[in-house]
Amino acid sequence: MGWRSFTEQYLDSTGMFKDAVVSILATIAKQERVRISERVRAGLARARKNGQLLGWPRVRVDAAQVRKLRAKGLSWRQVERKLRVPRSTCMRAVE
């Protein structure tokens, strides 16, 4: 089973050069992935150089408020829902 391009006659994986066509296309795809990766890294480096913050913004949690809610007997899940902050962030704030 193979494929054939209607617009580019040389892209044909059903003929006698099927292995060569597939190998060439795989090489081109690999080079494009490398170029995309390089462009992404260059963009991130430029953003860092310009002082832009990357990633999600930091969430601030009042550790005293987490402790108070836990002292009332609330579970971590209830504290998480009440403060609208992930459970792991609440736990890290208390440590």
C-alpha cells in the first residue's frame, strides 16, 4: 500500500523508487523539526534577554490562611476549592 500525489508526479510511493521518495521526505521532515526547534530556542533566548517573564504567573498563597483553614478541620481539597489555588501550592505554602 502506498500513496501518490496528484499535483507532484515525483511524490509517488507506489513506484520503483518508493524507498528513495520516503527516505527523502523523512529527511526533509527531520530537518524542518530541527529548524522549528532552533527558532523556538532563539525566540525564548530573545525573550529572556529582553527581560520578559516566561511561563505561567506565580500564584501567591497566604500560609497563615491555609493553616487557619486546616485548623478548622477542612481537608486539603476543601482548602484548595476555597482559596481557588492548587492543592500542591497550598501544601508547599504550609511547609
